[in-house]
Amino acid sequence: MKFFLDTANSEEIERINRLGLVDGVTTNPTIIAKEGKNFETVIKEICALVPGPVSAEVTSLDSAGMIREAREISQWAKNIVVKIPMTEAGLQAVHTISKEGIKTNVTLIFSAAQGLMAAKAGATYVSPFLGRLDDIASDGIQLVSDLREIFDIYDFDTEIIAASVRHLGHVEEAALAGSDIATIPGNLFPKLWSHPLTTNGIAQFEADWQAFQEKQE
Ligand code: G3P
């Protein structure tokens, strides 16, 4: 499973990129707003840091506006993916721009039917929102499994990005459900390589080694 970072924070991206673990980046208007910088500047900075796909979202709600924005955003860098919300206008925009070779990530997917519509419209990626489904006592992982099954049955190339990932369990379950990608918030990512027993184990080895060294002196 590929790891994308769900952040626009360049320090977070640089830190995790040093481990060779960043296959791509996703953003949305909320994430961009947090950085308090110009949208185009931030996206171009990220595209220069990460060679993999970088999702940048349109803010228009009508298809003409989405198409106009998508054409502009897609010129910012070679690795841009244009993020489009899952609406009728969004599907129309995806249908048009995917034929122009613009890569798309259809976002705010909450049902298998929505994912199937997006794939049929030509989406490169679909983003089911796990955490927000769990918030309303629905099953986010089941949606990822259902999309995996549908895309496999009908041979869609569209890749599944498990989004709205809130904890380590989501990442593990998304991997088991066959998600192509999990997009992980920058502050959650370090928890993937941490475990209290690892920390305790290192401290114990260090203490025992120290005691052994002192005995030998
Ligand atoms: O990028 C979309 C998604 O990952 C948002 O997550 O935590 O705001 O539901 P969240």
C-alpha cells in the first residue's frame, strides 16, 4: 500500500520524506488554509519536494468553474492531481478533464455507488472518508472493501485512497481491505513507526549495557 501524506506542512513532508515513505501528498481547502500561505505557492513547494502525485482541490461548485480551475492548477507542476468533490457538477468536470489527460481525485466519497460513479466518469483516484463515516456510526473500512471488490470485478484502474484517516487502526485496516493508498495526517504518521514496547525495549537494552560496561571497568 502506498502512503500519501494528508498535509500541506512542508516540515512534516520533509521529515517523513527523509525515510523514503512519502509516495504522494493530498490537500484540501481546510489543510491549505491551516498553512496561511498562497495556495499556488504551497502546492508548487510540495510538488518540488515530492515527485509522486500531489492533490490540489478546486473550490468552484459549478462544472465550468471546476474545469477552468482544473486546467489552471494542472499547469502548476507535472505531478498535480486535481481534487474534485463528488457532485453532479464534479462528475461532469471529471468526465471532461480526464479526457484531456488531467489526473483527478474525486473526494468526499461516502458510498460505494459514489465511488463507482466517479470511476466510470474517469477518476484516477477516489477518496472514501473513513473517519467521517465512523463519526456517524457507519463503517468506513467496509466502504473501502466494497470499492476494492467493485473495482476488481469490473477491472477499473481507478485507485482507492483511504482518506480521513484518524488512527493507526485505520491504516492497518485499509491495508487489509486492499486500499491502494492511505493518506495519513502528518502528525499521525510518526505513530506508525512507534510502539511503547519498542521504546521500553531500547531503554532496557541501554540500561543493561551501561551496567555491564560499568562492571567491566
Ligand atoms: O483530505 C481529506 C481527508 O483526509 C480529511 O480528513 O480528518 O478532515 O475528516 P478529516
